[in-house]
Amino acid sequence: MFSGIVQGTGKVNKISLKEDSILIEILPPNGFNKNLKKGASISVDGVCLTSLDKGLKKLKFDVIEETLSRTNIKKLNKGSLVNLERSIKSSTEIGGHLMSGHIHFTGKIKKIINKASTKDIIVSFPKKFNEYIFEKGYIGINGCSLTIGKVNTDNFCIHLIPETLSVTNLGFLTEGSGVNVEIDQNTISVVETVKRTLTAQKS
């Protein structure tokens, strides 16, 4: 599990093609890999990946076809910046919201509104998810825990503060960029429970 509080960005150093997967190597920020163990879970742009070793110089991950088909990992190139977060411990302060690293869909940046020190971004989403996306709810964008702004039929707005822009890769997004989106699991559970309750009452 992750908190959605990105600890820094890493740079993709190498991508190697395998028969049915890819090997991705990432240069982490200073101190990120301290005491890292083989098999540890790391959020890479919001995608939960397993470290292949202790990451002494660089992080290494195998990424299978299923993950590539559902996320923006397939769009990464050498030099791409990715958001990184180590998995949380029982003593970790949760400043964002609990995230699993399982991506629901890839959204597209429809519009970016630049302000003095902040940005607003408009993200599209498949209409089948609209009952789980509402104003003031939580959402994960490239592994960042964010609060949803105004919601329209097939897009929503996110307001990015200077801290988020300085620590994550969200400030480098451009119109048309694809972002990994994870819907808050608590929201899904509540919505599905209410739907089942209402259906039972009508029976």
C-alpha cells in the first residue's frame, strides 16, 4: 500500500525488451533506495512494481504485458521522469489517502491552465467510471494523492499547488499526455454498497 505522497522523481535510465515483458531501470533520487530489499513494492507513476534487487545504484523492475496495456508505462522512454514512492509501514503518517498501485484507467490531459505559481489540469475519463468521480473526492494521478475539483460528464479538474509541482512530474505534463488514474477504493466500496442496498429495497 502507498499513501500517494510522492517522495521524488526518478529518471528512466534504460528500457530493455524481453519476450513478453520489459525491464525498466530507473535512477532514483538521493536516499530513496536506503535499506531497500529485493522484492519490495515501489510505486512508479502510481503503478505498484516489484524491485528486482536492492537498488544500490538504480531501481530495476520487470513490467508484464497486462501492466503495459493498462498504464502509461508503455509510453516511457530513456530520460522520462517518473514519480516514486516506497510502500508505507504501520508507523507511516498518511498525508494523502491509501492507494494500492492498481491503475483503473489511463486518462488524457485535455487542458492545462497555468497560473502564477499553480496549475489546473483537466483530465478525461471513461464514462463508466463517472459514478466514482465527484468533486472533493480523492483520486490518484501518476501516484499522487489529489483532491478532485469540478467534474463534468467525461473530465475532471485537478488543482496543483507549488509543492506538488516541485516534487512530482505533474508540472511537466502537456496537453495530450496520458496519466495513470487510480480511483479511491473506499469511494468504490461506498458507491457499490449503496447501489446494492437500493437494489435490495426495490426487490
